[in-house]
Amino acid sequence: MKRAIVVGVTAIDNIETPFGNVQNVLGGSATYAAIGSSIFARTGIVAPAGEDFPDEYIELLKEKGIDVSGLERSGKAFRWEGFYDFDMNEAKTLRTELNNLTTFEAKLPEQYKDEEYFFLANIDPKLQLKVVKQLRKPRFIAMDTMNFWIEHQKEDLIEVIKNVNMVVLNDAEARMVFDTVNLTKAAKECLRLGPQAVIIKKGEHGALLYTEEMHFSAPGYPLEVIKDPTGCGDSFGGALVGYLASCDNAHEASIRKGIVYGSAVASFTAEDFGTTRLKTLTKEEVEKRYHEFREMREF
Amino acid sequence: MKRAIVVGVTAIDNIETPFGNVQNVLGGSATYAAIGSSIFARTGIVAPAGEDFPDEYIELLKEKGIDVSGLERSGKAFRWEGFYDFDMNEAKTLRTELNNLTTFEAKLPEQYKDEEYFFLANIDPKLQLKVVKQLRKPRFIAMDTMNFWIEHQKEDLIEVIKNVNMVVLNDAEARMVFDTVNLTKAAKECLRLGPQAVIIKKGEHGALLYTEEMHFSAPGYPLEVIKDPTGCGDSFGGALVGYLASCDNAHEASIRKGIVYGSAVASFTAEDFGTTRLKTLTKEEVEKRYHEFREMREF
């Protein structure tokens, strides 16, 4: 079993959905991803954390066994405020305070530079690239992003895509980067840039995996109530990479299983606000849901 | 092996998509459904056909082995003109000429009243109900519909739902009938009305099956080019019911397999305009795609 290193942001979030709202809760791409990963593998987190970032949030990460030596505690914490309409498909941003994100340098702790499994969660692609360049013997690097970087730093983003093993995008992002409504076409264009695998997250519709040789389709979990989709994609990616680190390989069969584990974790994430559900989530609960996924795709 | 009877409409269509357009082509819910069904089982079609309905279209149905004794040849043929935008998700109607649809009475040929497997393709729910009442020993009745009936004849539609074994809706229709964005919730509401199974078609995202006891999720087929989605849902439903008739049961395992066969047939339908691809489609091609579906959901 190898360790998984997650790079991204931590945040203090205000979230509103049709099912309620929460203030000043723990958030950020790296937070969700690291918690997702920690279910499967020892995990390290690299992110800015802000001097005003509540200690209890760092304690929560530690309780999950996450190594927090890569948290850069300086400046003011990044803050995000957003809401979801009834269809819950897209987070609408009301306000962001970048704060210490603008000075974060993504310097890896020395001991992380020899690690092999990385998840570059959503953050400035320039920083993602900076991380890649610090790695001495990476075996598997996966990356995620968001619409903001596609709109404003597409060239940097393409450069990151060329330097990773796996790209994880949601459907809207995939369409946007490759300028086509057809997800299969988008995935094939993406593969042409170099990565061995492309995953397209489709929320309630599950996730798709494309490689040069094959296609895999994972079902969505039939949740009757989705309270808050914040962090679903991040916890999906983190769980997937954590699972691969735990297998110490990125074979096709492992990636397929990892996608289903990621889908299981993401479905739990959506069941409550912020990281609430993830806080108490156990490996056993994830395994149980994994088996439900098996049954619901059997024919 | 039992016979499958499909009830619906035939039509003469003008279709435009981002990939081209066709004029005066064979169309209609019953047409697509009957051709889909005929791949698996002997099939009868019940629909209005119009005196001006081209004989060659009827010949085409006959060549597929479809019994056309239930075609009611009177009046002018129903005509539909529509187009699809780049996202290809929804047919936009430009013009309809109801013509003989307004006088069609859906009288079953005497020998069909003792049949056991029926697909009530999209048509006025009053007519669907009329068909149900003519049946002497139905074993399995599936139904489809469209947004027009949900908007204008919801009460009739609910009455049909209460009288069938399986409801087949697309995602937008399911949300519309049961007034929720959540498909799982919509499906459960639908089951409460009486049918044993609900299928929700999600186009490129595959299809979902819900019963009281379980949930099944079939993947979509990763087509790089969708030329024309017209008839996909109809050929899906027809193929599914044809497959069940060929098994002479509607056990859960058969329904799951039937959904994948239906998905395979629908994916071929989208590959060319109108019924073009279906005309030459062989059982072997469908089997091959069925096995691709198996591989792409394996983990």
C-alpha cells in the first residue's frame, strides 16, 4: 500500500441548497479529496489553510489519519459562498475571497517529492504544473479542474493535461475544454493530449472512463434526496486515487473498481451538507454501497 | 416464443438535425417500436396509416416480418416536422398534421385480443386505455407517452399507468408527470400507482429500471456521432417488449437483459436518419453490441 498525496485548496464555505443552508463550514477541493482518499490509503494534504482557519477543521483531518504537514498556514483563509437551484446540477458562486490562495506556492514537503500517487484537485493549473515539476518518481498523477480555469487559463490547463496520467472532469467541463457536446468525442480529444485515461463525472448519471482501448460506464447511485452536492466530485477523485494507492497499481481493473468506490463515496457526500456525512463515513459503509453498485448493473 | 403487439402511430416525417435533413421519411412511434420488436419476436403493428401512406413503407414493415393487418388505412397520413439543436436532447416540433390520428379508433384485429405481450407506444392515452380494455388475457403491457399528453391529458395518462405492468418514460417526462427533479423519487411515485416496473430512459446516459425491490442501471452507448435521435425511445421500448415476448416471461432478469437489448437497438437507431439504420440492422449486430454493453459495465 502506497500513500496518496492530494493537492488543492481548503476553504471556509457558506452553502445554500433547496434543503437548507450552512455557514462557515469546512470546505475546499483538497479537503474533500483528502477525506475521500483517507478511506482507502494513508493520505497527505497540500493546500493553503489560512491563519484564521479553525483548528478544529485541522483536527478533523488529523482524526481521519491525514498528514497535514503540507498545509501552509499563512494569510487569511480562502472563502467560498454559493448556492444550488432545484436541479442541483451546478454550483452558482455568490462570492469568493481568494485571500491566501493568491500567495500559495504549492511547495511540497520534502518527503512528498518521492511519493508515487497524486491527486491534483481543483486549483490554479499553474500550481498543478508546479507540483508535477517537484516530483522525483511519480507513478500515477490524476488531475481535476473547474470552469473558471477553462475560461481564463486554458493554455496552462492543457499543459497540465499533457503531464498527467489521468484527467478527471465533469461533463460540462469536458464539453467546454474540447468544444463539443459529445462526451465520447471530448474524451478522445483529451486522450490525444497524452493522458492514459479520462474520466467524465456525470453527477446523478454516474461516470465514464475512456482509454485508447476501452470504455467503462459506472452507474450513478439512486439517491432520493441530494442535500448538497458540494465536494462530490472532489471526494470522488480523492477516493479513486486513494484506492489506486492502496492497490499500488493503476491497472484498468483497478481504475474501474476505483471509479465505483469513488462513486460510492461521492454519493455519501451528497447526503448531507459540506463534509458532515464524510466525517462519520466508514470503510464498511462504502463497501456495502460498492456491492449495491454491483447489483444494480448486473444483467 | 410469443408474439408482441405494438400500438401507436405511423407518420411521414421531415427531420432536421445538425448533421443534415430528410423529407417525407417513414416515421411514427409504432413504426420504430415494431421494427425494434421484430428483431426479437414475431410482431404485429396497430396504427393509423393513411391512404396516402407510401406502399413502400408498408412493404418495409412486411420485409421485417411485421404483421400489418392492424394498420388502419383511411384518411390522410399523420405528418410531423421537427428539428434538433446541437445538444440533440429534445425534438422541437415545427409542424404537425394530425389528419387521420383524429379519427383512429385503435380497434384491435380479433386475433390480437388473445395476445399476451403489448407495447403501447406514444399515442393519445385515451386510445391506449381503449386497447387495454380489448385484451382478454394480457400478461405484460408496457406503455410510453410524450410531453404533449402529460400537459393536456394527465388524468387519462394516470389511468393508463394504473392499468399496465410497465411504464417507460424519458427523464424529462418522468420529472414532468411526478413533479420532481429527482428521478428516483419520480419512479417510486410511479410504482405507487400500480405498475410493477418503471423504466426511465436517459438518452446518452442510459436507462434506469425501478421495481419495489430493486434498481437497475444500464449504461448508454458511447456514440461519437448521433445523427438523428428520432425514434430512439420508441425502438428501445419495442425491442424490450419484443425481447420479453421472445422469452415468454417478464422476470426481473429478462427485463434487465431486455433493457440492454433495447439500448443496443436505440443506439443503432441514432446512427442514421429516420429508420435508415434499422432497415438493415441484423440480430447479430445487436448481439455484438449487447456484449459490448457487458464489457463496458464490468468491474
